Amino acid sequence: MKSIWRNKTWPATLLLAAGAVISGAANAVENLPGGPSVRQLNLPTGITKIAQEQHFLHNAMMVLCTVIFVAVFSVMFYSIWKHRKSVGHKAANFHESVVVEVIWTIVPFIIVILMALPATKILVAQKDTTNADLTIKVTGYQWKWGYDYIKGEGEGLGFISTLDSSQRAMSDAGAHGDVPKDYLFKVDNPLVVPVDKKIRIITTANDVIHAFAVPQFGIKQDAIPGFVRDTWFRPEKIGDYYGQCQELCGKEHAYMPIHVKVLPAEDYTAWVEDKKKEAAAKLDDPNKVWVLPDLLARGEKVYAANCAACHQANGKGAGPIKPLDGSAIVLDADHKKQLHIVLNGAGNGAMPSWKALSDTDLAAVATFTKNSWSNKTGQLVQPAEVLAERGK
């Protein structure tokens, strides 16, 4: 170590080492098409008219403000320097000037009008959600999104979108080395919409305030419990576009991505048909009697997609999140206690309601928790039990 510091080339060595580290860090992250870019400073150009107008307005305002800044301070500094006392100038003694006062009133007024007119035009256009081709209700949960197609092609479809479990595991492990371009943006069920159609988004929330935002569409709308807000977009280019919850909503806030897939009209129609077939297949007969191995296999998938983010894969919970491993309610032979919490939530929203899941999925995940980790109860929850408790 002493020899390094005695060597006069050590500053260059340190700079080279630092450069290698920075270069390696930069190479580990790449731009995500349709999402954020490395070292991005400006708004994205966007693929909707609104986003493009926002981008232009932002740049125009920046130019205008820069010109005003430079002009005002140039005059000020020139006057200070040119008329300083050290070169013999004396302070003038004068009173108000009507001409000057009129000028410095009218000029800022004109500037404000020039800024307000285009901004107001864009703001009004952002709120014009009439004549939508497709209306989708977006519900924010801790920490996932629920999508319900309530009007237009695809009406009746609904699903939950959550961070892909493999990326969550990657994050928990520290995400060392190279990471995929869509790191922490990959979801299990993206929101799918057709190109060149007006999409109305209705936002609300199940627990706390969230915000649905996709920069490429130029949209950001708060999702507030007990309130309904709306916004819209018309994508002009097919592809994958990404956003995130932009309201601090709890410890998993960073794990609440938005993935919107824009498809050609014919591909969107085919997707709708496939989703309807999937939905029909999931409508299992609640009176069907299941065997333990089949329910466990299904419950493991439901748990990984919806429960593991909070309760962890090992069922131990974390912080205020109660563990399921060894839980008295989970171990209780009275299944109604656990089903009541799963269906209605608990802790003033800390544990959300999972009524959106089917009776079979809820029965499967309840069975999984009763027979995993150290919970070797051998108990089996049938869908009919969930259906009976759901009606209360």
C-alpha cells in the first residue's frame, strides 16, 4: 500500500480505476425501449399527441424562461458593471416613469398569456375523456394493479398485474452483475390495448393513494380510495410501454410497475378471444371436490403471484406483515377464520381483500398455506367453502 502512495502515478491509477467502475456500472444498465433511458434528463417524446405536445411545450417554456433569465441578468450585470462608483458614476435621483411602468406591466402580461394559452389547451385536452373506444378501470393495490375492461372490445375481462416473481427474487438477491433491460418492469399480466384507439382509464384504489403513470403516453392520474378519477390516451405506435406507481404507497412502492402492450387491431381481437377462453376455463365449478395434490399445485402459483411479495416465499412475513408459517388462524381447523380475512382484508387495508380471485384460487391458496413450511395440517379447503363465506 505504501508503495502505491509513494508512486507519483497514483492519481492516474485511481482515475483509471474509478473510470472502470463507472464504465462497468453504466454497461450493466441499458435503455428500455418504451421505458426509461439511462441518464435521461428530458421528458420522452411519447407516442400520443398529448405526450408530444407536452414535450414541445416543456421545451418551449424552457427556452422562453432561459431567454428571459439571460436578458434580465445581462442587463442587470451590465448596469452594475458599467455604472459602478469606482469609475466615477454617481447615483441618479429620479422618480417614476409612466412609460417604463406600462412596459414592465404589459410585457410580462403578454408573456404569461403566451405561456398560458398552449398550456391550457393541452390541459383541457387531457381531461376530455368523451367518445372513448375502450374504457378500463385501473385499481391500485399494495402493491399491484387490477385491470377491468368495462366498456368496448374486451368488456368483462379482468385480471391482476404484479411484478414478475423472478425479478422480485433477483432484487431480493441484490441484483448483482448484468440485469435485464426490463428489470423491475416485467409483470405477469400486462395491460393490453389496441393501437389508434382512444383508451379511457378510470382510476381508483383499494387501500392507499397510488398513481397510474405511463410517460410515453403523457398520462399520470392519482388512484384514490373511495374516489374515481379518469384520464385517456390514444397510442399511435405498437410496442411495449412502461410506467410505475408515482405516489409513495408503502414499502413495496418500487415493485409496482406498469406494462402496457399496444397491439394492432386484429392482434388485439385475437388477444381478447384468448383471454375470454382463459377466463371461461378459470370459472371452475365451485361445487367440484378437489384432491390435496391438485389444490397444492394451484395454490403455490396463486401464492407466488399474489402473496409472496408481502408474506415472503418462506411464509415468515416481514416487519408489520404477519407470518403465515405457524399462524394460529392458518392452523385453525375452522376455515372460516382465514377465509374471512382473505375475502375482506384486515388491518385497515394492510391486508387487502382478495375477492377478485376465483373461489377455486382462494381455496387453493388457503390450502397451500395450511400445508406448507411447518404448517403440515393436512387440511383441505374446498371452493364451496369459499363460495359460502363470500356470500356473507
